[in-house]
Amino acid sequence: MRANGTSGERPPELPDREIWRRSQEIEAPIDEAEQLLDLAALADNRLDDDETQRLAALIARDTDAAGDVAAARLLADATIDDADPNVIARALLAGEDQLEAEVIAFPAGRVVVRPFYSAASWSGLAAAMVLAGWFGFSLGSGLPGVTPAGHAPDEAAANELFDPAPPLILRDFSESSQI
Amino acid sequence: MRVQQLNRDLGDRRRDQPDPLAALLVGDKRSWDHFVRRYAALIVAAVRGVAAASGDVEDLAQEVFVRLCKDDFRLLRTYDSTRASLSTWMTIVARSTARDALRRRRPDSVPIDAVPESHLKVDAVEPTPKLKLPEALLSPRQREILGMLYDKEMDVAEIAAALGIDPQTVRSAHHKAMLKLRAHFKSDS
């Protein structure tokens, strides 16, 4: 089945070769439910030759799985004692929990819209936004990057301390009126 | 109780018989009771082979029942009577569940000062290599044939001669293997 095979076979389609190549790069997914069924089928001898060989190769690497298959085969022919009543009682409860569980829906309550609460909440939101804006502005104006260019922050603070803003010029108009 | 009798009762039903698990899976409480009484002994026997101490058996059996009915009997719904008998499947499930439960249990703690230093040495553990897709899905023979076809560029006649099998067997193995790989990629996409 070579591309230009000598046996006259139809050349393999590219997807087959590509699928084989890709499959060798992919890690096998773990499907536990499928694996449990495979092992049970192997223990029951219900697999064809290929599947039996596949599973045999897998359980050769997994001693737990090999033990499970061997135990299942042993138990299949065994006579077993009745279970302890405690085991049965507990198991029955486990099922009851599942079978009797149901979704409890919360009763749909009426949504009452009160104008006062609505106005109060919107006002509160607006006030919070204004406060947050003012606070952010205050913080931002104290940042180093906001001071005038060429002045270090410390220098600006010192200027403000020793060279305060021009004082108010107070004039005594009464005196001039006397002249 | 003979296990073979369990298979006749529930696992290996005839075509004209109703599915005994069907009623359970739609929430019939009596079916669960019937199921538990039928399979409790088998589950206990299966778990006993895994449990380190006899005192663990009851708890581990309970773990199995809880797992079976968890999430609306999700695991029980995966059982396929065409592939295995119910009792065999239950044995495999019980042992696997019990082993997982034992692994989850926290070991008894001991103050570190009370442990001799030589006991604290940890042997290097090589990580277990994960299986590639062909190892998980294909038989050794199928992998060998695909490898000869596509990696070694051999044709069917050459492969048949090398393996000492009929060319038709080579074609059949190739076909089955490709069906499996294709099915995987199809379901994956």
C-alpha cells in the first residue's frame, strides 16, 4: 500500500497517512468509563483478537488493572456470602438521597418599586461619583508629574512656604478722601 | 449466592425482557433497593480484595454505592450490557473506586522530628510517560502494520510476507485501525 506500490494496490489516501502521523503526536485521552467497560469486557472474554491484544498490552503496564481483571474472573465463578445488613442499610440511604433530591425553586416574589428608595439610591450614587471625582482630583494634583516643569516637588513646596502668594493690597480709601 | 446467577438476573437479560436498570435510572426507588440487595455482597467481596484492613470494607463499599448514584447515576448510565456482564463491570468499578478512596485518605501524621533522617530520603521517581494515541486505541499488531505502511513505506505484500500473514489480514487490520483513529479525530473535532 505504498504510494507507488509494487503490488498494484490502490495508493493510500493522504488523509490516512496524515491521520497516522498526527495520532503519533497526540497523547491518549483518559476516559475512565470507557476503560472500566474495556476491562470488564476483557474479563468476560467478549473482545475480538485485536481488542484483546490491545487491552493485554495496556494492562501489562498497569498492575492495578491487571488485578481488577483477574479478580473479576475469580469472582465470576465464586460463591459469595450475603452482605452485612449495615452495608445494605447505608447503601439504600445513599440511593434515597439521590432519588429524593429535587430542585427547590425560590418563590417568585413581587418586585415592589418605591420611588423614595429609588431616588435615594440614585442620589447616593451621584454623590459617591462626585466625591470620588473630587478625591481623585485632589490626589492627582499632588502628584509629582503635575507640578510645573522645571520645579522639583520639594522646591515647589518650599516656594509655597517661604514665598507665599502676593498679599492682598489693602488701601485706605478714607485717608485719600481726607486729602 | 452464585455470581453467575446475578448475571442471569440483571446483567445478561434477554431481548424480550425489560431493562432492569431502566427503571432505576428514571428514579424508581424500589429498583434501587432491589439493585442494592442484589449487588451488595458482590461489591463487598470485590472491595475486600483491595482494602488494607477489614474495618475499611464497609466504608469502601459505601463509597462504591455513592459513586454509582452520584450525579443522577452518571457512572451507572455508562454501563453497556452488550459489552460486559453487570457483575463483572460492578467488580471492576468497585475495586477501582475503593483504590481511589484509599489513595485519597490522608495517612497518619507523625512529627517530622520523630522520623530518622534516613527515612526522609526520597528516591527519585521517573515520571510515567503518557500513552500516545495509537498505544491506547490500537492493538500492537495494528500499530505494527500502520508503522510498516506509513513509516517504513512497505506495501501490503511485503508486510504480509514479513509478518507471515495473509495480505487480506493486513488490509483488514489497516482498515479497522484507521476506523478507530478516524473516529477519535471525528469525536475530538
